[in-house]
Amino acid sequence: MLRLFAIVVFIGIIFQNCAPTRFVKPLAKNQNAISANLGGPLIHFGNAVTPIPFTSFMYGRGIANSTTAFASIHTTAMLFGNFQTDIGVCQRLYKHDSLKFGITVNPAVNMVYDKWNKNFRAWPQLDVNIYKDILKDKAFLYIGLTNWFELSAKKAHNETQKNHALINPHIGMTYNTKKWGYTLECKFLQMNKKNIPNVVDYVGIQQKGAVGIYLNFTRRF
Amino acid sequence: MKYLVVIVSLVLFSSCLRLDDNFYNLEDKITEYKLDNYTGEQDFILDNSYYIPDSLIHHFTLSSKGPDDNNATTIHAIYIGSISKIQTDTVIMYCHGNKWHMDFYWQRAKLLAHTSGKNKYGVLMIDYRGYGLSEGEPTENGLYADVDAALQWLKLKGLTNSRLMIYGFSMGTAPACELSNKPRSMTPSKLILEAPFASADVMANDGSGLNMPGSFFTNLKIDNAEEIKTISQPFCWIHGINDNFLNINTHGEMVYKNYNGIYKEAHRITGADHGEIPAKMSFNDYLNTLSTFIKK
């Protein structure tokens, strides 16, 4: 039973955090991008520390210079018979040209459908990022918050849902070439949850949560 | 339209991995039961005052065949007490947790054999199919079938419903609840749950912080929180306040609150984590608690 609990916590983390922020900076109008995301919580594996390699794929299109729409497929969730997607937009709220920084938000909806019991759930997500261009605009650093919201007033067995927001901080960097973008992002997942004892040996901070490392490869066209 | 076809196809053809098979913790393989000579990890080790003479330790096998089984499965059982006295003794059917095998739970069973005095009550423990030396693969229905096979054996030896107590620890609370709610061979007269599991939905909620259904991960139907609602037997609930695996508030309190039967009592144990209840309570207090409940 201990094992079961650990696995469910583990999967709970997967569902919410199998990808980095979709877009920190919007695409140009009519520009398209596809990306592959790889990464997850860090675990101790033998003497090494490695991220669990969860995967998802995303398509995005610039619908205005400050607005990019995106949709994704979570391939790891799919392995478990769950179809999961997140659909949303990246909207730039503020940009300071001379100081080379900006603020963007990614409102999105995460939807999961399980083919076994036909259960469907949807959760709004709002990522907020502040970025700063560096290396002559070839790269940018960003920090932000990944926020999931539970709108349901009830949870299992008709109990009252008390927590309606899950907040995970993250920091990352994107390096762009003419056609490609490479992102490395670090999240602090479930930062209020104790991570020991646990079958999965997470790398957390002060025995709480898990640190996640994510890679994103984006091809623009 | 073509996008709809693609999405529907992805749903239909998405893979079939489930975590169910990973839930059963069979990691420690054994070739024989060592009981007191077992040196592997255990929650606690009793001192010599809890010694049980070999003449009162009976290791045997049972044939378990549930309603869904095509063939019978051989499972291993240990009875602590005098088999000839089952006709008159009170017996505790101990349904152990998810970890490993009866060697791991031997100290717990031995402790239970001291409820109300040394060997006052008989204690029966089994390894569910796939656990320890029991044959087969573990399944949810197999848990119920295997415990029922043990109850059939007790019935054959002369036990009556009024002298049968069923005790479930952790995962063992599932067969304890199931067979109290929907009795098969025997109807337990009292139910004791230590660190019960509420449901897969509660686990998924706890794990994710969201109203996430358990079906996203598992096909297990164990739902003690609902099953307890229709159990009428007197009920004793024990849970560690510091249980880091099955949270006392989301799992234990839920099961306790949902009980609507004739009598219930709760024991919330300060400082106790999942496997620590007997030790944190002190063995004497633990045994006195059980003894008082059983004698009520």
C-alpha cells in the first residue's frame, strides 16, 4: 500500500508537470512551431541523479505578434490510457524594448479523459513569466510560476475541496538559432508536500516536493 | 473532421499501461517461512516475553478459489493457537498489509496472539496469492477469495460467526471491509481497521492535490470509504496521526465518519507513522485497546 501511495503521488506529479512552460515569448504573427518536451522530476538512480523522461508534443501558431495559440499531446499520460491535452495561448502583457524584458501569461486548459472509466477532468492553468533577453537577443532567461486551478467544490466522496490553486515556481533559459529553440527549465514541484519516505527517491528541497528538469526542442517554420 | 478522427484514434489506441500490477509489493522473495528467525526488515521485534511455543504455531496451505477463478490457488497460512480449541475460542482473522509476506508480519500476528492474555484468542494469518510462498498472482478479487478461503477453514474447524473478529491493516483493510460488508463463508462479528485505505480516488486526490479520479491510474475498485457505510458490525478504528502514507484525515477519518453501524470507536495515535501504531501506543496499550473492544 505504501508503494501504491508513492506511485499515485508520482503520477500526480506527472500529470501536472510533464512539460515546461509552453511559450515564454510569443511567436511572430503567422509563424508556426512544433516542439518536443522531455523531462520530469529528478530522482536518485543508483549513484546518479536523473530526470524521469516524460514526454509531450506541442504545436503553436502566432495569431498576432503578441499572441500565440498552442495545443499539446501528453504522450506519457497516453501510455496509461489517458488522453491528455492542454490548449491555450501565450499572451504578452508587457515589453520594455530598451531594457529587453517582458511579461507574458499562458492561460490554458488541461483536459484528461481516461478510456477505462470514461472519466473526464479539466483544469485551468495559468503560467506567468518574466523574461530578459541576453546574448544579443539570441537567448533569454525567465522566471515564473506554473499555476493549476481546481474549480470543483467537491473532491472524492463528496468531501469539500479546500485547495483550489497549486503553484509551482520555475526558472529557465531558451537559446534560439534561426529555426530552432532550445530550452532548459527547472521547476520546484509540489513544494508543500513531504517527499519522504517514498519508493521513488525524489530530489527535493528540505525533504519537500521534487525538483524537475525539462528540455524543450522547438522548430519554428 | 480529420482532426476529430485523429484525436479519437489516439484515445482508442493509446496504450494500456496500468499501475495495478505495480501496487502489490512482492519485492522480498523468500524460499521458506522463518518467523522468529526472520532477520529482514520488520516494523518491530517483540522480546522473549511474547514467545509462542512451536506447538501453537501451525503452518499449512489452503486451496483458494473465488467466484472469478477457473482454478484453485494454493496459499500459505499460519494459525497461532490450538486448532482443537477453535470450536470454543475467539479467533482474530488478521489480514496483513501490502508488504512482502507473513515473515514481515509475524511479529504483529504474534502480538495479536497476546490479546487478553497469551494465546487467549487464536490468530489466523495468510499470505494472499502471489505473496510469500503462496502461488499465483495478486489481484483484488484474489484478496477476497484468499481471506474467504481462510474463513472456510476456520468454519470447518468449528468457529462460529459470533467468535470471529476480522482485523485489517493497510491494504488488508480491503478484504476485512469487503467480507464484513458482503460475507461469504462467515460473517465477522467485529471489525478492526488499522490505518485503513479509503479509496483510489482519495489517493489520487492526495497525490495530485486535484479532484483527480483514481481511474486515471488504476482499475482497482477497493473503496472502503463507501463499503463501510453498510457495515453494521461494531467497528474499531486505529490510525497514526503522523501516517505519511495513508493520511489520517483523508483516509482514516473518512472511513470512520462513513460508518453507520451500531458501535464505533476511534484511536488516533500521536506520533505514529504508518507501520508504527503498536510500538508507539506501547504493546500493552495496543493489546488492552483490542481486548476491551473485543470483550465489549
